[in-house]
Amino acid sequence: MAFETHIAPKGAFIFGLDDVLYPEKDYLIQVYYLFSEFLEYTEQISATGVIEFMIEEYSHHGNVNIFEKTAAKFDIPEKYKSNFELLHETARLPLKLLLFQNILSFLQEIVIERKKIFLLVSGTPLVQLNKIKQMEWHGLEPYLKVYFSEELETNLSEKSIDFILEQNKIKGKDVLYIGNDSSEEEAALTAGVEFLFAAKLI
């Protein structure tokens, strides 16, 4: 894929994280796997049954309330919800998280062109940092500058983008934001930054 049309006009790039750089399900399913193993050890509940249910539930309804649904299905005590939530922050994954191949190539091209790369990460900072630490970056780490939107405001908006622009003394017209949902697009356009859906690169 030719990236030059996106890279040449810009001096800096802002990326989201989940389902932008990598498939979020690759992280969540490994967390589910570790949780199912923990339950088998502590409560003698079949790990196979739990992980199969969680994967099926996630594929149809996503991650929302997945602990509650799993707990109801397998009669899991409520006290284990804190363990489940903590795993999202601390899990040591069996497998590294891999970037989408085209996104990796895009990032590498940006580095070759000596342009700036920022990650604007939504979600709980400790969870998101745990993901970032376990990605296979192929040596890109020194070229990334990470901002957590929740440290700047409750919900991502143009204020987070404005903060990045001001901190790094760059103009909105010189930046391309790569994200995956309409709220990111709205924030970028309000801040005067061009937006591109990651799916067009993937």
C-alpha cells in the first residue's frame, strides 16, 4: 500500500490505540484465558467452559458486563470481580500483541521520513499502559510519545488534541489523526486536524 499521499503533507501523526494499532480482542481474550485458569485453580470451575463462554459472549456483545454475565452462568462469587479487573491492569500475556501489518508499515514510513508520532490513548491509563508494554513494536518505541486522554479530561475531545499541539508547538493543519470511531473524528475536526479512519489503512 502506498502511504505517501497521507505522509507527505503532514509533519506529525496522532494515533488511537485499540483497534487502531492492533486488534483489541487479542488483549481481552488473553485476559479472559488467564482469568479462566485462575478460576479453575481457586474454585475448580472448568477453565475450558469459562473461556469458551467468554469468547462467544465477546464475539456477539463485546466486553461490556462480561464478568457479570460469566458470573451468572457459572455461579462465580462477586468477590472475583476485583481479580478480573486487576488482571486487565497487570496481566502478563502468554503472547505479545501484534500491530496490524499495514499500520506497522505506516509507522515505519513515518519514522523514515523523520516525522513525529503521538499516541492519544483513551481508557483507564493503567490498563492501556499494560497493553502498550506488551506490544511488539519492532524498535519503534523511541519514536513514540504517549498521552493518556483520561489524565487530561474525562472524555476525549478537542482539548486533548489541543494539548498535544500546544505541548509540541505544531499546528493542526500539519497533523493527521488516525482513529476508529466518530467521537475521535469529531474531536479531531473540531481541533482543526484532519482525520483518517484506521480501517482505510488496515
